[in-house]
Amino acid sequence: MFSKRVVGLFSVFTIILAASLAVSAQGKPGDGSETQRLDVMSDKLDRMRRSLEGVASALKAEAKDDASKDIKSPESFYARAMSMAEESKRLSKDVNNLSGKVERGDKYEKSDVDNLEQAVAELQTRVEKFQSETAEARALPDTPVGKPREKKKRKKFLGIFGKGGNDEYEDLIGSVSPGRDKELFIVATREVRKKNYDVGRLLYQTIISTYPDSPYLPMSKLAVADSFFLEGSSSNLIQAIASYQDWLTFFPTHPLADRVVLKIAEAEMRQIGLPDRDATRAKRAEIKLKALIGQYPNSTILDEAKKRLEEVQDNLGLHNLYIANYYYNQSVDQKKGGLKGAQSRYREIIDKYPEFCFMDEVLFKLAVTYQLEEETDQAARYFQRIVSDYPNSEYVKKATEQLQLIGATIPSANPERARIEPCAQPGFFSNFKNQLFGIYPMTIDDSGVLISDHFDKGKFELIDQIIENQGELNSNQIPKALTTVISDRSAQANATPSTATPK
């Protein structure tokens, strides 16, 4: 079992882990628009504040039973927790003020965003270190695991979780006791399945920061990444990418590693716009998908990765085609120059994206540019490719005519390419919707690695198997298909004795 091999290393990695969490969970500095970066910071600060207030509450309760503990001292754990909670509030106010300026279009300095990002990352480093340091002080001599929890009324207007009512999980995140990591994992999973993503993340994060030797720690980190992916806003996806990448840094050979790489690619794909927009996300997705195919040649999800790579490269090919066509129209139709620019982009498509859906158009227009330069041999080569490799293309007739004018050989159609149909153009309404919402249709699995997008209590998922295995996961328990579901319990319950799956 994988976790038995790695959990023993966590005591060594604790210091490294605490330092890396702040950086990785924030994402790359400057990753995303200013609005997205500020949203990420706001989310991080909110979780830090709630976690610190939970710790402070547990420390305060502990002090009531122990007169030797002076929580009024500025150096006490309680005072330090409250001080950092207040710092997170101040930073949140700064983030909100700057967000307002960005939204209104008011003047602001780009360095203000960078400085805030650095301040948030620095605070998170201190918070993670503090939570590890105070774990012993928050330990309970008598474990309450397995006993009903007393729901506490909030003393503040919104309490730790910011939704009114009872602070049901205050003890869970504030105090430490044996076996509580499992309880945290179970409750966190329940909350994420209920789409209470922020609560689930806070509970998973408590395992990461407070129980460094827990067998649930590796999968808690992965579940945090899943929760961001499932929530799905732009700022969430930025954090999902960073969290998945951080997990891969620690567990590059884990049996789930190929699926994590795919999720990073899909998180990028969910942010890809139309081909005439910025291509940064598409290029990042392409890099990850190529890495998956190259590094995991025996992966059971290889076909899924190849399908996505083809779609991403079609988007990138169209991006280049639009630019090439702009130069083409400038030079061919308007006689304003730009011929070399068009040729460069068309050749790039041929070299980088050999399966590009609109390759026949690329070949024809590239051939025309060579005709204009009186390089007839080059032009003939590309016209001939259209006739032989794209026999059903609308450009075949024109290419044949040009070959006759040049006096070049007209090749026969390649029988292996006879069934290649022209690329389908989107219908009017589909195209209108895509343009309106900036959508480029792609194949994306909306579920995470461990947790599905739509919870079905009849399905037994990877996350359920991890709970059943006390935090571990065997490689032979991972489905061969791209799914989080291991088995359908409702189907087995309704099966006849002759069709039920044997245990």
C-alpha cells in the first residue's frame, strides 16, 4: 500500500511542507488576471481567519480548566492566534479595497497586487508553522472521537464558519486528539459532497497542518485540490492547479499521479477561451497533456489524454490560423504586405499540429503565398498534399486547377484518407452561444480525482475506499476507466443472486 511507504517520511517533510503550502496554494505569483489573483487571496485569508479563530477558541477553553495558562500574555498561543486572525482581517480589507479599484477601473499600481500576494503568502507560512507548534497544547487527554459532539452556540454574529447557527466543527478544528484525523477526513468529505467547499477545505487543511504523521494527510492534500476543481470559478481553478501541482511534487510516482496531471490540464482547459483570444491557457494544457502521454505511456487514461490533446491543439491551431489569415488577407487581398508573416504561421501549424482539423485550408493558403512569390515548386507541393490527403476537401477542385496551370503532376487520392471528412463547422445557434459566452467546446471530466461532481450515495468512490482503508489506497483499487466510482452499491443491492458481483 502506497501510504505506508510515504507516511513515515512526513516527520522529515513537515518543515518543508509548511513552507511550501503557502507558496503552492497561492499559485504562481502573477498567475491569472488581477481580479482572479485578488479572489484567490481573499479565499486564502478567509480560511486562515476561520482556522485561527477555531484554534483560539480551543486554547481559550483549555485555559479555563488550567489556571496556569495565561491567555492574556502577548506571547501566549491564544494571543498569537488572535493577532494573526486580526492580521488576516486587515489584509482582507486591503484586498477588498484593491478589488473595488480594479472593478471600478480606478487607478492603482500593479505592484500593489504583487505586494499583497507576498504578504498573504508570508502570513500563511506563519499560520501553518503556528498550527503545528500548537498541536500539543490543543491535545485533549480524553479523546472524544466516537462520541456525540455538543453543538456550541456562536458568541459572534457569524461565528467561525460565517453562516450563522452553531459552530458544529469548532472542536474539530480547534483541539487535537487521537483518531480525530479520520473524523476530520470523513466530515470534510461530507461537506464537499454537499458543495460546502470552504468548510470541507478548512477541515482537510486542519489534518494537513495539525496531524503531520496522519495516514490521511496525502489524500487530504489531494481532496483540497479536488474541492477547488469542483467549485470551478476562475480563482478556484488557479488554486486547483497549484494544489494538484504541489501534490505531484511530493508524490510523483503515486498510482494516481497520471490522473492528477490530467486534472491540471483540465483545469487549464476550463479557462480556455475562443481561439481568437489569449492562448496562454491552451498552451499550458498542451504542455501538461504531452507530459502525461510521455511520462505515463502505460496509463489506463492515455486515450482520454490524447483526445484532449487533439482538442487543445485544434484550439491552438485555430489561434494561429486566425493570425495567419489576417496576414494573408493583408497581403493577398489588400496588397499591403505581410506575406512572410502568413507563411510563418501556416508552417507553424503544419509542424506543430499535424492533425489540425482545418489543415486543408492551411495547405491551400500557404501554397497561394508561394505562388505569389513565384516559388511554383513549393506551391505545387502543398496543392498536391490537398489532393492526395484531403480528397473530400472543398479546396481539392481549386488545388487541381492550380496544379494544371503550373503543369505539375496531379496525384491520386490516398485510399487511406478517403474517409476523412471536412471539419464540421458549428451551427448558427451553437456558434452564437460560443461567441456570446466565449466558450470553446472541449471534452472535460467535471469530477475531481477522488470525488465526483454529482454525489450519488449509491456509488462507492475512491474517497470512500480511502476512508475504508484508513487513509490508504491500493493501486488495484483504482478504476481502469476515467472515473471516481469503484462500484455501484445500489446496482449490486438490486442485482439477482446470479448477476450480483461476488465479494
